[in-house]
Amino acid sequence: MCVVLPNGEERPALDWGLGGPSSTLLYFFDRENVEVLVKVLDGCAINGHRWVFAAPATDLAFHLAISGPGGKQWTHLNPAGLTALPRADTQAFVCE
């Protein structure tokens, strides 16, 4: 994930460090100000897919990309100045 600052500079988002395999918190500037929660869950037994959930809390521009099996990418974008919307996809990646 990268954030685009108002001056056009792009920076990578930083991992808060939950340490779990299925979810992460990301921040842009200050570790005490989490910007995005991302979860990738194994729903293979339920619907044959891996699920992706993203819950941003920012109005900064960003680009989130998650790579899945076979190089498929799942993306979520936000333009500058708009409050980012959450996104859920229970068919993000087909289980192999």
C-alpha cells in the first residue's frame, strides 16, 4: 500500500505489527494513528474463495494492492480529499 501526500509524494504505508497471518493495521505517519485495517481470510471451505476486507479511515489518496495466487491482484484506491470507503470482497481470490 502507498499513500499519496498532498504535495504528490508517494510513500509506503507502514505495518503496525500485529503479527497475525490474516490481518494487519497500517499507518502513514504516526504509529499511534492507524489509517487502515486489512484482512485476508480463508473462505475456501465456505465458498471456494479467499476473502479480502479493507477498512480505511482517511481522506488521503492511496493505492492498496494485494497479490493472490497466480499473480492476480486485488486493489482498492482512494482519490485525495474524499473519505475512503470500506471494501469487502468474499470472492477476491479463487482457492486452488
